Amino acid sequence: MSVKHSTHEAAGVAAALAVPGFSTAEVAAMDAALAAALQGPRGANPLVGAVVIAADGTRLATGYHCGAGTAHAEADAIDQAKAAGLGLSGTTMVVTLEPCNHCGRTGPCAQAIIEAGISDVVYAIDDPHDPAAGGAATLRAAGVRVRSGLGAQAALELNRRWFDAVAAQRPFVTLHIAQTLDSRIAASDGTSQWISSPESLADNHALRGRIDAILVGTQTVLVDNPRLTARGADGEPAGRQPLRVVMGFRGIPEGAAINGDDGKVLHLPTRDPREALDELFTAGVRHLMVEGGSRILSAFLAAGLVDELIVYLAPTLLGSGTPALEDLGITTLADAQQWEWDPASGGAVRLLGRDLRLHLRPVQTEPAPTEHVQTRPAPTDGSPTPPASAANTSSDSTPLRTVADPASGGN
């Protein structure tokens, strides 16, 4: 989050290029909005960044969405400007996703923009889920000039897996592994507490506090007897608790710690990850964390249903014990799953105590859809290639909207 920066600070290729339909200041602002969006956490809601610029191109405020229940990027930027005593009448907001038009945990961003007096809105792509969509129409009806398509491909790539989850009407899936250097999650005698450092455990509990549900297999319940609650540094339960989900055919023992005393436990008698996700989506779950054990982790990975991978890597060697993963059905290197480092949600690699926290997302295995974006051809006059936000611009937004439940996320 930042307030009142000259566009000269964002100088370089982006600010030097003219993109048809957009000013150089708007191009630079979209680059800044995309960078700001990466500061937010992945999950039930998309990563969104917003920048407000004055008529002369001066950057007034930058905001981003910090997660479900917090101010959306547009509202965050507006709040930043107001806190600095800056008037927003006649300004332009540049945002990575169509401003929302619905009341969830926070109010509609389209209305906040109108009330702030912002006269122009530039956004990258349409919001793909219907309950939050329609912000552009609301803005236009109020007399706000609205343009879209700037940075469309970069914005699509930013939230590619979230868009996939929305289109499939399933929860966004985070898979978590706490393992040794030699990929063991437990010793030969079954002991696993504590492979991770206290700092890694605290990070994991912070994640538990913002997800909708956490899932393990029946074997994990029988062997480890976990509570699966979100707890603070003092060990006390956090104010918000995820739904505790057990997947598998065996029943949950009556005295299992996972039962708790709040009734927030669900048994899914299936071994099919997609069936489990369908049931959880119907139950209102939009962000699921899969914790184990190795059979469950492998099942979700093999099915291609993991959107985000978080690995806590302890500097420990066991040499034997329970491996983190079982057979994924891969027999040749050419078929190996490919992952890429994810700079969002705190960065790709962080040191937590004595552990490394690795943050990854699946590599796109098929060409990203481009039928809804118009790729700007490479210059033939020797000028530089446009930056991410300058390329793939069009008056048509992407992706196409799909119907989703009103409980779905939004920006």
C-alpha cells in the first residue's frame, strides 16, 4: 500500500510506451497494480491490485486485497488516499479485475468508486463469477468512463488457478506438506511431532485461520489424532475456525480429537478427490487446505486438483519412514508434474525459524486461452517490446463469465 507517488518512479519501458486506448500513466499504473496484487494471499478470493492516478498521471494511492473479509483493493486504495487527505474527484482508478457489484463481507466496490468521485476506471478482465460481476455496468450507469482489457493476459495469469476453480465450481485447493530434507513426514515408528519449527507451525495456523476447511484422511485421524484447529501463539483457539473434514471410508472414532465440541466436522466417505470437492463446494467451502496423509496428498496431486502447494522443509534427515507422497502414476520424466515458484502470499521461498517455506503453483500445461484477448503485435520499428500490462489489450475482457454460487469469492 502506498500513497502519492510520481509516475516517474514507475519509469522505464512501461511508462515510455503508448498503448492504443490507454495513456502511458495508465500502463504504468496497471504494472503497479499487478505488482501490488501479489502481496495478497491466494485462496477463496482472487489477487487484486488497484492504483489511483490524478489527471496529470501522478500516482495517488495503491491498494490490494489482503484476503477474505478485508477491504477489497479498490476500497483499500480509496481509504489510503482519504487517509492522506487527497481528493479523488476526477481521478482514474486502474484495477486488475472488474470492480465487484455485490455485498459480501464488504460492500460493493463499484459503489465505493462512485461515491469517491472517481471519474474513470480502467480494469484488466471481467470478474468471472456472476454474483460479483456487473460492476462495469453499474459504473457506466453512474456516468463513470469505463475501459477494459489493459494487461488482460497478465491479469489472467495472475489468478489462473482461481479462475479454473471458479469455472469448475469447486473450492480453491491449497496442499500443505511438512517434511524432512529426504521427503519424510514421519519416522519409521510413526512419530511426526514436530518435524516443523515453531515458526512454521505458527505460519500454518495463520493459514488455518483464513481457510474455509481443512482435510485429512481417515488414516491420519487414526494414527495422529489431530485437532485440526487454528490456534494462536499462546496455543489458544483462534476466533475463526475451519471446517474439519475427514475423507475415507472408515468411520471417525467417537473420542477422536477432530470431533471437537463445536460440531464443525464433516466425514466424506469417498476416496475420490473430485467427489469430495463437489460436496464441499455444495457445503459452501471455497478454500480448502489438504494436510494429509501421503495417500490423500497424492490423490489430489494425481487428479490435478491442487492450485497452490506450500511445503515446510525442515533441515532434518531420517533415511526411512513415511514418504510425503505415494505413487502419482508417473512412469517417465516426460510426464512429471511441473511446478513454478509463486511470488504471491509472502513470496516463493521464506526462512521460518530453521525451516524453508516453499510456495509453488502448477505450471500451465496447455496454452492459456487467448480467444478473448487481442495480442498486440511486436513492434517493427525497433522500439521495445511492450511490458506485461501493455501486451494483450482489447476492448473485450477475458475470461468469459461463468455461473457460480452467491457464496463464491469475488475481488
